[in-house]
Amino acid sequence: MQGNVDDRLERMQELIIQVSDCLNSDSKIAVLTGSGISSESGIPTFRGKNGIWEQFRPEELANFNAFIKNPLLVQSWYKHRREIIEKVQPNVGHYALAELDDLVSDCWIITQNIDNLHQMAGSRHVVELHGNVFKNYCIECGKRYDGIDLPKSVNSMYQCECGGLIRPDVVWFGELLSETEQRKAEQYCQICQVLISIGTSGVVYPAAGLPFIARENGAFLVEINPEPTELSSLMDIIIRQESGIVLPLIVESIR
Ligand code: ZN
């Protein structure tokens, strides 16, 4: 049994060295991250086991029709999510990616997460494909309301000074991604030499299409994920382990 564990560790070390060998101070890296890296920080999936919110599925609340029908309900759900996310800290994986930024020429983070943890860890170039739960705007006049404290109206709803409803600046079910963010992500994938896919299942498009763009443009592809994903067959190197374990080792190995 011990032999097995040692073999697996040795294998992981070999893979980490192979990845580090591809990276140097001239490297341009794109890093695609999904919920896996955030769950290592303790961010729940918001499916079930959340008290009063247990009776709702995220897709029932995270859509524009639900918001217009019952703004208070949807706003309260996002308040609940912000309060949970606010207490969470980036993990060693997030910090390792921020450090990688200093060790290579470019390290672009393309994330499907809305929790702000990459920026908190210090990553400088973050594309937020699905928005950010701490950013909000008025659906009438577009005025931005960022942070935790939003203006409330007499009926407890978050309302802009113009009277319009305030919604989170996140991409809801049935909505399109921001064109600017999507274009930036695609550009990064066209010019990166290495793409690292972390904690993403590869089923949600257009994010799942990004590794294909990188591949077409000759990038080396790495997957870090404890579980096989829809993208696994595309990868040059797969490390079946949590990013909080692997990323600090890659950074250490480059240093
Ligand atoms: Zn307004």
C-alpha cells in the first residue's frame, strides 16, 4: 500500500517537473479556472444544504425572469452568497498563480468563478467570464454599485437612486457573456504557449472551447483536476490532484 502511495507521489513529481520545464521567464501562460479551485477555499456550490435556500436550484434564481418576477428573492440570494464569499480567503493555489505572474512573462487568468479570489490573491490579469458577485448595476440607468453595501428602498429591495432595480453583474442562465471579456479570453488563448486548465469540468461553453483555441494555435495543454473532465482527452499532461497541492509545487520548481 505504501509502495503505491510512493509511486503516485513520484509520478506526480515527474509531471510537475515536466510542466515546470515548459515554463520560463519568457513564457506566456493562460490559466482557465473553474469552481474546483474555489471549492478548495470552502466556497459551496449553492446547491442544497443552504438553509432557506435549499428549496431552490441555482438556475431557478440566477435568471432575469426570476429577478423581474421577484427581485427581493433574487437580491436576497445574492446577498447571502456575497456574505458567504466575503468570509472566504484565497487558498495556496490562488496565491501560487499570483506568484507565477512574477516568474513568467505573462500569466493571464481566465476564470468562470465570480468570487474575486484571484484578484484578492494578487493576480493582476484576470478575465471574469461570468462576472463578479461584488459588482452590481442598475438595470435602468446602468449606474454601478460595487461592494457589499447596496442602497435599499422602503420595500427592502436594492434600488438605484433613479428607481431602477439593482442586479449583480454576473452572467445569468440564458444570458450571453460579456463580449469584451470573451474576446480577451480568446486572444490570450491564441497567443499563450501553455494553457493550464484547473478545476473546470469543461462542460460549460464558451469557456470549454478555450483550450481548443489554444491547441489550434500550438499551445501545450495541462490539466490539474482530481477528476477526469470533458477536456482531459485534449491534454498533453494531466495531474490528478488538487490545485492547492500542485500549483505551489510548480512555482517552487520554477524558482
Ligand atoms: Zn439607475
